[in-house]
Amino acid sequence: RNTGQLVRFDFQQPHGPGSMDHSVAAVRRFVEVELERGPAGVHAGMVVHPTLRKVFIAVPGGNRIIVVDADSGSFARTAREEYPIFSNRLPSFEYSIYECAEKKIFAENIQIPSGMALSNDGERLFVAERETGNILIFEIASGALLHTISTEFKTIGGMAIGPLSSTLFFVDDETNTLNKIQSNSPCLTPFSSRVNTNFISELDQAEKDYGGKLSLMRDYMCTVNPVIPNT
């Protein structure tokens, strides 16, 4: 298959090395979050923002980054009939289809996005553009492209940022190497946010009028379908 789905696995409790006891696990399929595969062997990165609870997903086959609210979505129906291959048949094993998850395209027209890493302050997302060898830096709050780092590599895969040094590490498939990018001197001109201050004030006022938080990722007309679609 060239198109997959976002699936959340929660084993609920440790089952020990080598054990396949998933009788109390909870597996949820977000069928509306479709993910297109890239070329064979291309890494598809994923990061979870620790405070915003948003999952950023690279979609190499779609040349885009999508973001999904990790705590959104509602139970629609059991997944046991539509997806009959699963690891445990006990009733305690939750295998569900969730719909109406809050999602949106975070960035697009990226030439085969692969590895991703989140800055330690949670304000920037680093994305490897495999086709060009560039590393793109986006602001989380606005989605704006802040900077592009050019490298000589052609097959960048996974990336990570050191928790203490803020050094960016990445691997390259073709050269079979682990590489790093670090600053040689303190930054004297830190980036300024691209978020429009008028937008923030208008959103605050709209939430006061509404009487609660508003999500720009939520489809407020979405309703879950408890019936298996006609295949």
C-alpha cells in the first residue's frame, strides 16, 4: 500500500521483553489522517510537542508536514471488522476507529520531507528536505519558514537535537554517517515571531465571546460515523 493511516498504540502497562500479551492495550486508528509513503527506504519523521500536545508528521509521498492534536478525535466504531488482523481477541483489548481528529497541513511543497526535530524551547521545527539536502527551520506558532541550512548530503534521514547542547544531529543514508550542526558563536539576532499580534488579540476576543477555547484545526461540522463504510 502507498497510503497509510495514523495509528496510536498504548500498551497501558509493560509486558516484559519478548512478551506479546497486549490484552489490555489500546490501539486507535485515525482513518481520516492519511499518510502517503515516499520512495522505498525513505524515513518519515514524527515529533510530539511536549506542551502543545501536537504531533508533527512528515509525509514524504505528499511533500508536506501535517500536524494532529494528540488528544483529539472521538470514538466512531470498533476496528475489528474493517481491520481483522490484530494481536489480541480478548474484550479488554481496545481496537478502535477514531474520527474527527483535529488536523491541518503545517507546511507543504517540501521536496520529500524526512527527518524532523523540535528545538529545546519548543518554538522551532527542523525538517530535512531529502531531495535538496536542505534543512528547513519553521516557527511552530506561525508555520513560517525562518531559515534554510544547505548541506552537501543527498539522503538525510532521522534527526535529533541534543537536550543540553542544542546541537542538531542527523544521519545520511548514502554516506552511512552521523553528522552534527552547531553554532560557533552566540546568536546576536534571535528570530522574531511571525505571528500577527492583531490575530492574537482577535482570537482572544473570539474565545471570550465563545466562552471557551477555539481550535483553528478543528472541523466543527464533523460527526463520527458509527457504521462501517460500504466498501
